[in-house]
Amino acid sequence: MTKYHPLSEEQAIEYARQIPDLFQSRAELSSREIGDGNLNLVFHISEPSTGKSIILKQALPYAKVVGESWPLTLDRARIESEALQIEESLCPDLVPHVYAYEPDLALTVMEDLSDHVIMRRGLIERNQYPLFAEHIARFLAHTLFFTSDLGKNQQEKKVQLGRFINPELCKITEDLIFDDPYRDADTNSIEAHIRDAAEQIWKDTELHLEVAILRNKFLTSAQALLHGDLHTGSIFIKAYSTKVIDPEFAYYGPMGFDIGAVLANLLLNFAGQEGWSTDEASRADYREYLLHTVKDVWNNFERNFRQLWNEHGVDRVFQTPGYQDYFIASLLQDTFGFTGAKMVRRVYGLAHVADIDKIEDASARERAQRLALSIGTKLIRFNRQAKSIDELIQLVTKET
Ligand code: ADP
Ligand code: MG
Ligand code: MG
Ligand code: MG
């Protein structure tokens, strides 16, 4: 047994050297720590003579946020490695392969995806990814369907649910998404020029009711095994390939939360286009691409999910005529609501997104922030009336 300690670059190399059948026994290996160091260490280990490489991701026992540190369970490394392996069994081409998990060190050994780029960066560079919608929709449909009571043996689902009790990471979401942005909380990080917009939101009791309803779903609706943190920083991408990483927030929750995370991050980049393209025509072009992608993600998801249900449904009662339509209709509504909630917190909550924060021109940044807040709050307010994805597109188009 190895006692837990954060690895140094040299220790990471020593660890990697002992993995069977990977590197040559006496090869020169190099190691670089490439994570941001806030929650986890990420080591890139390579053997220059053969070009072989792997990633070691190690959880740290604390999270450093805004200067303070708070303890954070190492069990999230187990949750991440198990979730990755379940995802791999359902859509092998869409996640990194896990070679090994070392519980004592809270360490996952996985495939190196350095030939991809983090999608948030790709979107900020205004690249287009024509296969993304199909890929992520397939990821969502397969992972959500086959871990739910629709597609998984229901006794086995209950057992699996027990392996994904993730209270500390869920609490982060409960606080930072479904509580703090709606009051004057210390964790908020509000630029002075949009304080008035935040104060408006703190007074908006109709909005608060919708947030309470969404919060309750996040707390109680154990529909499927979620990724739990599916923003564009958790997606690696290149022209023909999409890979989802970093499921340490995985738990059994409402399906619309994962779908909403994807749509919200596309829309945050949409809002950020204020700062990334000064040419109006090319801005309009890229925004149109993003909106198409939003629509394609939902439509592909719905088609995929219905097909899985028709072909692999495990529950006779759930084949009752009308039930599938009822289920999809309420999932669309949840998706509207969670998309909105995910947007609002990224503008002035604890953690922002580079798509907006990195806009240097303060007035362009402010326009992007207000646009994101306006779209986000409207989606939250409207969520329980939503009937089609076209309404989301219209709602966003009207704002610009
Ligand atoms: P955290 O949970 O700390 O956010 P991530 O899993 O998102 O950790 O990884 C942080 C960064 O490390 C990523 O943004 C990426 O740059 C790099 N990284 C993580 N996993 C891989 C991988 N499999 N291949 C290459 N780089 C990776
Ligand atoms: Mg990070
Ligand atoms: Mg991450
Ligand atoms: Mg993470």
C-alpha cells in the first residue's frame, strides 16, 4: 500500500515507469504538470524516443478557491475513473481510455489527448466543429439512457447509484449554481459595471421560484448517471474527434443538467462574440453556427434517445403510448432551465468563463455579460412553458 502524497514530477515518472508494457525499461521519460493546480494535478509523461505518452491525473485533498482552501474528498478520483469507464463502455470513441486507477494515490492513468484542444479555447478562436453536435448528442443519449431506469436493469441501477454518492462535489454545484448567484453571497465575483444587473436578479422573486424548482430537481431527481460538469472546458476536440474528460462531479441527477451544461457553454461563447469579432458579418456568421449547433445538439439527442428507448427500453410500463412524449417534453423544459442557471452563475458567480472574462475591452465585456444574463434569466423564467427547441433559438435571436 502506498500512502497518499501529492506526486512530484520525478515521482510521477517513477510511477509511470512501473506501468507494465508501456515504456521501455530504461527509457528517458519527461514529465510536465499541465493542470491548473486548483483541484487536481495533471502530469503529461512522455518517452521522446518512441513518442509514447500518458496522462496521470491525481486529486489533491483540498480545493484552493479565492485564496482560501477547503478540504475536498479524494473519493472523487474513484468517481471520475469509474464514470470514465462506464462512459467508455457506452461510447468508446468519446472518452479517454483509462489504463489504471490507483486508489491510495487518488490517481487515474489515462490516454493522452494532447492532439486535441480544449473546446472552450477552440470556440474562442472561432473554429467550427461540424461533427461536434452529433458526437456530444450521442454521448448524452447513450450515457443518460443506459444508466437510467429506461435503459438499465432497475435493481442494478440502484446499486450503481450507491457508488456515485458524491456529496461534497454536489454541494459545490448546489451552492454555486442554485443558491449564491441569487443573493449577495461572498462567493460571488461581480464586476462593478454589472452590479445593477446582479441586484435586479437578487430581487426577482419569480426567478427565485424557478431556481428553487431547478435546485430541488438537482437535489432529488436521480434519473441517470450525469457527467456533472459538462462545460466546454471538459471537452477535448479536433476536426473528426470529440472526447469528454473530467467527470469528477458525476452523480445520479436530472438528465437536463448535462444537456443544459453543453447548451449554456455554447451560448456563453455566443454572448462573448461581442469581444471576439469586431466585424459584424463574421460575428453574425459565427453566432449562426453556434445557434445551429445548439439546435443540432438537442435534435440529435432527442432522435438518438428515442431510438435507444424504442430498441432497448427495459420497462414495459414506460412503453405506454404517450409516456415517451411526456418524458421528452419535460426533459426539454429541464434543459431550458438548467441552461439558464448555468449561464447566470458564469457571469458573476465564483467561477467565470474565459469566453467572456478574457474580453479585454470593458464595454464589449459588459455587453457580453449583460447579454448572457439576459438570455440566462429568460431561459430560467420560461423553462416550464417550453415546448420546442425552436423557442430557445427564437428567444436568443430576439436578444441580439
Ligand atoms: P480538473 O478537474 O482539475 O479541471 P481536468 O481533467 O479538466 O482537471 O484537466 C485539466 C487540464 O489537464 C485539461 O484542461 C487539459 O489541459 C489537461 N488534461 C486533462 N486530461 C488530459 C488528457 N487525457 N490528455 C491531455 N491533456 C489532459
Ligand atoms: Mg481545471
Ligand atoms: Mg476540468
Ligand atoms: Mg474537474
